[in-house]
Amino acid sequence: MTEKALHVLLVEDNAGDARLLREMFSKEKVESFHLTHYLRMSDAETHLAKGGVDIVLLDMGLPDAHGIETVRRARAAAPNVPMIVLTGLEDEALAAEAMKEGAQDYLIKGQIESRALPRALRHAIERHRMQVETDLVRILQLQLKDEFLSHVSHELRSPLTSIYSFSSIIADGLAGQTSPQQDEYLQIILKNVSQLQAMIEDLIMVMQAQTGKLSVELLQTSVADAIVYAVDTLRRAAAAKDITVTFRPSKTLRLAYADPTRLRQILTILLDNAIKFTPTGGAVHIGAQSFEDDPTFLRVEVSDTGRGISSKAAERIFDRLYQVSDNGEAGRNGLGLGLYIAQDLVARQGGRIWVRSELQQGSHFSFIVPVFSLEGLIAPILAHEQKPGEAIAVLSVEITSRVNSQAVPSEILSLARSLLQQCLRPDTDLLLPNLNAASEHMLFYVIAYTQQQGAEVIERRILSQLRRNGQLQPADFTIAVSHSFLDPISRDANESMKTFIGQVAAGIQDHIGKQSFQERS
Amino acid sequence: MSQKKILIVDDDPEVRLSLHVRLKVNNYDVVFAGDGVASIAEARKHMPDLIILDLGLPAGDGFSVLERLKANVILSMIPVIVVSGRVRIPNREWALKAGAIAFLQKPVDNARLLSVIRHALGEKGSSEPVVYELGDTVN
């Protein structure tokens, strides 16, 4: 089998180095290598874009690109072409960085053996090929898992839908009059449909978490709202067992930085559990306060007067599929995924969950989630180096429905949010989470480190991006985008970053209006 | 007041039958299509006030139906509710981006389905906003 000639692209501006390397190749068989040589990054980029290159030999100090930038640009021009970087003796740290950016190997100039070079090239190409294959296999596996998930979801839900639809049609008397006894039995069927459905939901959720499809969107959000939602959802279940559920929100409770949907899920799981394991006539109490050990977290506690958990069981209670063994008193328990899911969701929001319990003394489940802090949010964009003329711009984007002053549906709200996100530069712009926790009013704020011109560019980008979407047309919504700059805050060398961040945060708060940052009473 | 017409697009005859019973009793006129191609033809023929669309369909899945509806000047005016047994993420987002006004997961609670339908048709007594996050469970 004859080997195909390798097309090597050499990017090197130093004439001496380039000559040495060329000579190494000239000792090889003419048909095994085809060498192209450029002095500048820009020419190399043009050449790479045409395709056909098998490997790049890249010097990291070029007239028009330097250091790690050379690697990034070469990768951008040809993401799938393996690359070996050429560095000086003192630059091994830089070489390591280049490897992190995707270079396959590095060679130190002046230490390259002529026979080692072709071998290094072939090895780099082979390693790259294997890496691509491994990535491909992993992607395929995830795709398969995903397809399976989709299939399971659909196939389990279809028969369940039929059972639900027709039992409820009979129960509602749409297929003739039913006897009281028939009604009672139909309610049992419907209750079981609910249980099955909840189990399917849990299964899908766990599988989605495993394929990385479980999304968590952190926002400024009210824990109290999530608790009220969960209590509302399970009101009937509690009433059926004559269990009193109490929740007294503290007036000074701060907003959390969490995903409102996921918070509601966690609370629904904990409350459902508490009701399930508390005997008739018992009590469940929910509390929410600042976390005693760390005021940057909120702690939520769900306590019951149930039979409690042994310390041995408490250790394993958040494990997947774990179920506390019982004497049949609680009936069927489901899949044993609830607390596992709760733990996973808490962890994904930067929190922690634990249980304190003794047998026959009831259980106290606690979890913590971070308190919302504007400082924490803006810190990353302020770390960006300030250029002359740059300042902090606050852009406001207001979307109002034209239809009967109706509230904007939450779907449109999250659609607008994801469209806005696409308009921003990752390092210097920040879309603030919804400042009014439960509002259907669409007012978004973007903080951008930019100049006057830059702010105008972002404004135009936002407007056209939103209008391009079929659901945000002028007939249905008005969109107003505007910007202004914060008063300049001097950032002298002696001042700590923390003070600076604090001042900027205060500036933004003043700008937007302090009331937006406080919990509604 | 004339009856509002709803086009149900679903390949499962059991779903069509149960929705037929449920919607008739609530005073809606119901027409059907069992696949992607028929759904566009039926939409043109009947010009319904609302379309309830399943995602898994023969002859062009629900997304391509949605695309074709939204690409047509007249048909794009008809509100579409996607009702599917598929996983919520990412289908919900796709459906909404493609122009559906709501994504409901099967099995859909009857009261909820009716509330979303009334909301979509702009009928009175539909104060409930179209918010379905956790809420698609049957209670």
C-alpha cells in the first residue's frame, strides 16, 4: 500500500528556522511530504480555509499573530486539522497552553532531530484521528440515549393518555350516567394514572440529567413563591389525610439566585414526601430563612411529624432508587427517584440538601440555595480590562403586548430572554435576571462594558434579533430599547476589586431603581 | 353565536375520538386529520379557528406541519396548540419557536386543555395565562 503524500503547512517567519525545517523534509522521500510555507498568519488562514492540509506546523511568534492567539486563529480557520506548535526553549508553559487549546504536540526549536520530525507529524495526525473518532462515538451514544428517551416517553404516555381520556369521559358522565360505586372506582383509576404519570416524569428527568439535557436557568427568584406553589399543588393530598401544612414567610427573606421551575420541583418533591410519610392528622411545616452558617445562602426546611428515618437510612436516602423499607403502612412508594432528583436539582443550583431525623420523631429536610447578589453577577464582566473610553452602559429592553394590555405569557418571556442572550458578547455583556421575580412585565436590563458606539450597535442588534422572530411582531408587541451610561467610577490602583464591584453594583441599583431588588411583601 | 371550529391533527384514532367527545360537549365543532399532508389540506378546506397538533405524524411530522402553516399568509393566522407525548425539553422550546402558542404534554388534564383552548380563541372566562411548567400533571 502506498502512503498518500502528507500536506504539511509550515507557518514560520524566521528564515533560519524555516530553512532548517525544510532541510529535514528534503531528506525524506519526495512523494511522502508536500510542504507549503507561509510567513504570516493571515496567509496561512487563507490557505487553511481552502482545505487539503493534513497538519500544521505553527510558530507561535509571527509578524501578525503572537502566542496563544496563533493557535486559536489556526484552530478557527481549520478546526479539524491537527497542529504541532514550534516554541523556544523557555516557552514550555506556552506550549502547554497551546496543547490545552487543541494542539496535538509541541517541538522545541533547535532541539528537533531530523528523523524525529516526520514521526512526530505522523503521530500527531494519528492521535488527532483517534480523538475525533472517540468524540464521534460519544456523540453517537448520547444521540442513541436521547432517541431512546424520546421513544420511551412517547410510548409510555400514549396508552396512559387513552386510559386517562376515556376514564375521565366516563367519570364526567359524557358516556351515560354512572352509579356512585362506578364513580368511586373511576376515581381510583384516575388516581393511579396520576401516579404513573409522575413516575414517567421522574424517569425521564433522571435520564435527561444523564444525557446532559437537564437545563437550569438561574434567575433572581422568590423562594416563598415556590413554596406557595408547592403547597397549592399538594393541598388536596394533604387535606385527604387531614394534615395541616403551615408556612410563614419571613418578611425580610431575600431573593434567591435559582431556577424558579426547579425550585418548585424540589419543594413539590419534599412536600409530597412529607405528606406521604406523615400519619393522618399530622402536621407539616415549611420554613425559609437566611442560612445560619453562611448568609450568602437561603435555607428552606420541610418538617413533618411522621415516623422519621433511622440514621442508617438517612445516609442513603438521597441515593438513586433508594427506598426506606416499611411494613406496608405507606402503601406504594413510587420509584424512589424523588429525593435523588431533589438532590441533583439542588446541586445544579449551587446548593446542598440534607436531612435531620430520628425514628418516631419526624423528619426535617433542609436545602440551601444561593442568595441573589448583583455583585456576584457583575464581577466577571468587571474583570475584563478597561479600555480608554469604555464605561458601564445599562441597556433597557421593554416589550409590551398590544393586546388588551394583557400580561405577557411566560413562553414569550423566556423566548425573549434567549433571543437577547444571543445578542451579547460573553465576556463584556450581561443580561440581568428578571428583576421583578414574578412579573409578566417584560423589562430586561443588559449591563455592557462598552463605548457609546458599542452600546448603539448592541441596541440595533437586539432590535433586529427580536423583530426577526415570528412571535414578536409589531402587530402584537411594541419593543423599546434604550441605553444610558453609569456615572464614571474611578478605579485607582489602591482600590480593591471588591470595593469597585460594590460601587458599580450600587450604581446599577440606583440606575434601575432600588425597589426592583427587594422582595415584594 | 356560531360554533368555533377546531382541527385536531393526530395519527392516533383513540386521541381523535376522546378529543372529539370532550370538545363536542363543550360546544366546539371538530374536524380531523391523521397525517401531515392531510392536516394542511384540512386546514385550507375548513379554515379552523384553532389547530391542535400532535408532533409524531406520518407524512411530515408536526414540526414540518407547523412550518408549513406558519409560512402561509392565511394559515399562519390560525393559533396552534402542540399536544405531544414527547419529552418537554427540547420539544417545548422548538414548538414555541416555530410559532405554536402552547406546548402541552400528554396526557393533558381536561380542565387545563379547555382553559388553553379558550385562551387561544380569546374567549371570556380564560383568565388563566398560558403557563405550563411543572403543571402538566393530571390531578
